[in-house]
Amino acid sequence: MTETESNTYDVVVIGAGPVGENVADRTRAAGLTTAVVESELLGGECSYWACMPSKALLRPVIAQADARRLPGLAQDVRDPLDAQAVLARRDEYTSHWQDDGQADWLAGTGADLYRGHGRLAGPRTVTVTGPDGTLTTLTARHAVAVATGTRAQLPDLPNLADVGPWTSREATSAKEAPGRLIVVGGGVVATEMATAWQALGSRVTLLVRGKGLLGRMEPFAGELVAEALTEAGADIRTGTSVESVRRENGTVVAVTSAGDRIEADEILFATGRAPRTDDLGLETVGLAPGSWLDTDDSLRVTGTDWLYAVGDVNHRALLTHQGKYQARIAGAAIAARAAGDTLLEEPWGAHAATADHHAVPQVVFTDPEAAAVGLSLAEAEQAGHRVRAVDVEFSSVAGAGLYGDGYRGRARMVVDLEDEILRGVTFVGPGVGELIHSATIAITGRVPVGRLWHAVPSYPTLSEVWLRLLEAYRDN
């Protein structure tokens, strides 16, 4: 290994997923020289193995489900989806796992790209081992931003590697639908992939260790999604864990805690994420390899004045859109500190990622969709807020019936009884993902319930659910 180059920049970013790209974009916009290091594809997990391919798989599934609710269309969409056509469209949305377009975009910002594995080598220093083994040393005048994200976390089961288990990467990039698929987990990846592959021709068995699906949302979210998955043909088993798994003549054999033997062609473990920090050189700056990186609200790593951790790697909110928000905050903070400016670090200030604590929106693209922002009722009560939950069924909204016959869904808002503001909102039903931003604005802006009365929803749309929620709050 030969050191061939040593360069100095204002900022060095390790990781060129959406988060790292946004940090670089913001620091370059502020006039700071910036280097970006990436060991895989520019665009990261989201572009190639998560957000984009999973939603490309799910969109035809949801469109077909919506069409089946409408007379005049229902009879024309009875046939199964054309799985190969869906997969081909998925491939288009991943750019066939080529990152030329992303590289061109990054070059357009004026940032310099270094392909290879980046590691910290002491304060403000990053070494990059290139694909050919050459070593480059990068020094940062002001900041190093770690945006390396997470990887799938697999359970500690004997000989699991020999089975060739799917993680989220294999589940979103598979070239064909397995005849039988075991999905282990009950969270977002598990429910979305169960929805997609069941509709694309797989016979799905979902093994959930907990009591139900989507355990971090309001209980009714998981209940409605489970009902729909079961109606679609999936076999959901709750309170169940995998005790052992092996392959016998190409067939996956899983034995559960209940003693059941389940056979399948593939098994997907959607059982959590771990930070990609194990080979990052954290030990050279006094931090533990493999750990999550704690930060303040400007995204600066605790105990340092130069190291930033942005996106999933800091464990604040493992969502692409939230990581990009953090990147905008971090980029602004890095630029302000480099210029010697006073930071605006008060809550909701330009250099504080306050939304991470109060208004994190998420949409689960199942059928029905589940969308939430802020705190659930249980979380609000655990946080010590005096709150009341208000629930309404979407059947009370004219727009829901027009959306599709037999529309099933529910909405909840959690109201702080002292401040008369919203602490959380959850929508479950077809098409509700497009409603969640209105709730995000209401929570972020701390809009009083009394003022929300004057935000008149258009008739007849799904957004009239807001009026029904406010009426229910007033009348009870």
C-alpha cells in the first residue's frame, strides 16, 4: 500500500448517500472546499437498496389495490401483477445500480469525490484506501462529517450465513419473486416487503416476535395493516421468534419458538439496523468502534469541536428525509462556525435539528398506508404530557368513500390539554401518506387547536378528516 496523495479541504464528508450529498451541497454553497469519500455507490442505501427500489416495487401493488376498490376498474385488474414488468421498472429507478448520474450531480456542486474506504486517522484527518489499494490522506481545516448510515442487523443464529438470508438489500433487489418467503420482523421493512412480494406472487409467512405489526406506531396502525396482509394471503404469526434456520437441498427450513417447522425458498430478516462505524477509525479519536455517534442539535459529535455525525449513524431518526434535514442543519452550522459567526442554536433555530425531537414524519407504504408524526398517545403520556387522544374513522369522510368502495382507515390526534396544541397525529388508510405533511406543519408550528378550526379542508377530500378530528375534540 503506497500513499500517493495528501490534500487539504475545509470539509471532508465520509459517505455519499443522500445525507452526505446534502452536507456537501450545503458546505459548497457556503463556499467551503469539500471532499466526499464513498466506498460503494453514490446515492447510498436509499437510492439502490431502500427507499427508491422498495417504493418502485410497492407502487403498482397500491395502484392495483386502489383500482380493485372502484367499479368500472375492479373487473379489469383481477389478474396478478406482471412481476417482471414491476421489477424492470424498479431497475430503472435504481439506475440499474449505476451511479453515473449521482457522480455528475456531485461534480456539479464543486465537491471532489474520492472513491474508496474512508477511515479517521486522528482529529480532522481521513485516510482513503482506493479500489487499487492506494492510500490518500485528506485533512479538514474545519470539519469532518460522518454520514456512513447503517447496515442490516442479523440475529445470532448458528450457521445463519450458510443459509444465505435476505436482508433489506436482497429483498429490494431480487430478480424474481420466490415461491415461498419467510419474513422475520414486524416493522417497516418487514411489512412493506411482505406487502410487495405477496402481491408479486410469493406466499409470505410473517414471523413477528412482538404482539403485532408496526409496534412504534399507534396500535391500530399495525392492526389494520395486519388485516389487509392476511386478506391478501399472508400468514402472520405473532409472539413468534426463529430458534434455528438451515437449508436442506436448497429449501430454507426455519424452526420457531412454538416448535413449528416452516419451509420456504428464501428468508428475509428485517430485525433492526446497526451503525456502519465498526471500521471507521473511531478509536483514533477516542470513540468506540461500532458505536452510534451521539451529537448535539447542530449534529456535532459530543466531546468534539470538529466531528459531525449526520443521518442514521447518529440514531436520532433513521429516515432518509430526516437525515437530509439534519444535513441541511449541519451544513449551515459548519459554515457558520467556519466563518466565525454566532450560531442560532435555540430550539427551531437555523443551526438546531429540533424536529428530530418533536416532529419526525414517517409513511409506511403498505396497503393501507400508515403515516404518523410526533408522539403516539403512549409516548406522550410517558413523556409526562397531559394529553387526550381523539379518534375518528375515515368512513365519516366523504372523500374516503369516493376514493374507493369499502375504504377502511382511522385517524388519531393527540392533543396537549395544557397548551392546546398537537403532540402527535396518525393516519391509516389508502392514500393517507399525502396527508401527513399537514400534520407535520401543525406540530412543528405549534398551531393552536383553535386556529386549526380556521384551516378549512377542501370538500370532498380525504383531508376533511381534520374537520372530523376537531369536531370530535370539541364535542367530547
